[in-house]
Amino acid sequence: MLNKTYCSAVHGIEASTITVEVIVSTGLHYYIVGLPDNAVKESLRRVESAITSCQLHMPRQKIVVNLAPADIRKEGSSYDLSIAVGILASSGQLRNELLEQYLILGELSLDGSIKPIRGILPIALQARKEGFKGIILPQENASEAAIVTEIEAIAVTNLTEVVQFLNNSKKIDPTKIDIQSVFQTGVNKYEVDFSDVHGQENIKRALEIAAAGGHNVILIGPPGAGKTMLAKRLPTILPPLNMDESLETTKIHSVSGNLKAKDTLLTTRPFRAPHHTISDVAMVGGGSSPQPGEISLAHHGVLFLDELPEFKRSVLEVMRQPLESRSITISRAKLSIDYPASFMLIAAMNPCPCGYFNHPEKECICSTTTVQRYLSKISGPLLDRIDLHVEVTPVQFDALSSSRSAENSDSVRNRVIQTRMIQKQRFEHYPEIHCNAQMSTKLTRDICHIDNSGIKLLKTALDRLSLSARAYDRILKVARTIADMEGSTIIENHHLAEAIQYRNLDRETWGGKF
């Protein structure tokens, strides 16, 4: 007897429905077809043991399982439960009236218990799109699926519960989540705050500009100056996630397996800080079974690269294209997957190997050649894609020991939100652009108008600093953001002057270049 159950496969951050066709007929042996990987092929052994452990009968006949469509590679253990239900229905141990109404997913243990799987959120969204009544899934994944309205999330802990539910001998109430309440409760709840940082007012100003315009930043300074502390607080001054951004970010983390059982929805902007030993694939994504990389896990958030020159050159260079296009395409012989990668990059580095070049008190022991060699580990094209180069100096003792409270993140965030509202109105006819940093070269020239005195100032700076055309555009974008922060409709000379000073690594005298 032929029976069909339904489950789902995730490719990239999108899901597609898989039909599990099971037929039990006269003969021997078990077969599973439809382009399964090893984990799927091994599922029949897990299924057999789970069925037996739950006091059900595993047919000793010929069983053929087909995973359709057959041209999509099936990977992972999420098909176990759907295969087991198909076998039980085909052998007459299970009623099949409800099978076409539900997606059935979960990994089976040998004792029949059901383990959680990855990628439930995109699966639930696709199930709603295709008109399924609901999803039968592991208990640990239920709250994640329940944030998708109009479908039922039926949480189960073992195979026996699934059989009882499908036979209508046990009622299981769908898991309910108040998505708006979850979102409002968790939004902007960070463990750190800008008020934790004493002194460094000029660096805070630079980070506020970066947040207001979505600009990339690099902090250059000696050890202990507060670079990492400041970077970790950048997400706290960014505008809060909206619902669409929250869902998209949650989908990526769901697919990568980063969501914990207690996590329903990501309501704060992600902050990713990979170690400098990271590989190219771990940074951009991919692998034999493609997974999102760090740049995609930082989508709608911040990617922090500490000790930037210590990263492999190849790792830094593969980020150049995603920084411009804000997406990454993983291409293989038989498939191509797109991952979003719209993130703010904040990097930190010492000015030299010993860390004390340009230090006001400690002496640098590095030669000019050593400093130049250290700085040259970061390519010019990558630096061109970083809008603000900010020199961080050590905090003075008076500022460090001051009892005066520093400005908190809420106050700074409110100013950033007001500036972003100006940009939202400016780009209302450009749906792919949300802030000044995302402007194309043509749009930058059309929007960032400067007068003759501003052109003269910019020409002098470019000649002196030997800046590239891309750096010219970066200065205009940052100046436009500074003008927006002051509510000015035009870019004035002092806006340009401040933007120019945030190109420290382009100076001829920096690091003994002159």
C-alpha cells in the first residue's frame, strides 16, 4: 500500500517541500531513493529501532521509500519521523486521513524519542505559503515554529505521541506564541551600554556617525585603549530591528543551528566576533553542506574583527565583494545559494606589532619598516571600503576615575533613529537602500552636492592623502551623514573637514610613510 507524508528541505535560508512516498510490498530488504546522503540512508536503521522500541511493528517485507523531487539532494536527519510515519501508515498501523495536512519533521532516537532539527522557521514559513494546516515537530522547535501565524505547531516528544495524534486517540494543543509580545519584550535588551565607557568622547562621536549612516569603521590604537569595549557597544546605539528584519535574521540563525531552545525570535541586532584564525569558508559560508558564514550571521547587525592584521589575507579579501553587494553567493557544480550579508563592519588593530606607535607615554620599539610591513597586511581596496579610520588614544586617569555618568545608549540611539528617519525619506523611492553608506557611486554624486569652496577643500585633501576614487565617495557619504545629524540640507565645509579627518590610515605621515 502506497502512502505519502510531507517534510521539508532547507537550501540557503529557503525551504522546499519534500514528498515522502512509502510502499510496503511482498519481498525483502529496505530501499531509500531520491538522492539521499549518508545520514538519510542510515535513517531506516534508526526508524526500525524506534518503531520496535515504541511497541509497534516494523514490517518484514520489501519497503521502498522515495524522497521526491528526486533531483534535490536530501541531507540530514530531519526526514526520520516522516519516513517512520509513512511506514506505519503503509503497514496499516496508522490512519492516513491527516497525513496530507501536516508537515512531519524530526530526528528519531533508537528509543523512539524525537530530537530537534535545524531550520524550522523557514520551513514553517514555506508550510504556511503552501497551505498546510500545521507542522508536527520536536518539542524543542515548537516555539520557533509558533511565531508563524496561521499554521499549527504540534509539539511531540516521541513516536508514540505522533501515532496517537494521527489516529485521533490523543489531542495535542498547538503551541501558541504572542509574537508581538515577544518582540516588544526583547527589543533593545542588551547587557552592555555606552555609559560603561568613560572618556573617549571623540571615539563615541565617530561610532555615532557610523551608526547614523551605516558606515564601516576601523579603530587604531594601543592595547587597553578601549577598542573592543567600544565595538561591543555599537549594536546598542543602532536603530532597533523591525519585525521583517527580526524574522530574516532569525531564519539565518535557525538554519545554522545557533538558536537555543528558549530562543523564539532574535530581537536584538547580532554581534559576531570571529577569532583571527577563522577560515575563508567559515567567514563567507559554504562547505560540503553549505551553511551561512559569519558575514551572514551578522546580517542586520555588526561584524567585529579584532586584531585585523592577524587575519589571513585571503579571509579579508573575500569580504570585499559582500561589503559592496551586501549578499554572498555560494556556487557549487549542482547548486547556487544566496545568503544575505548586510552588516556593519567594525575592525580594531594595533598601530604596530608592539602596539605603541604614536603612544603619548610609552615608546615604540618597532622600526619604520616593521610598522609599514604590519600595516600593509591590510590591502588598500579593503581600507577603501571602510568609511571611518579612527585613532584611539589611551584614556586619561581623570576621565577613567571620574564619577560623572556618561551618556547612555538610549540617548545616542534616539539621535541615530532621527538621522535614519531623514535618510528613510531621502531613499523612499530606492527600496534597496536604507542608509547613506549603501548609496551607489551615481547616487552619491546626485545627492551629496558641495559648493566650490567644498570642492577646493576636498581636492586639497585628496591630493595630500593620495586617496582613491572610492575614498572620495566615502568622504562624501560620511559628510552627508554628519550633515543629516545636524539637520542640514546641504553639506558644509565643516562637515567635509570632519569626514576627511576620519581617513587616518590614508595619511602620508601615518606609520612613517612619508
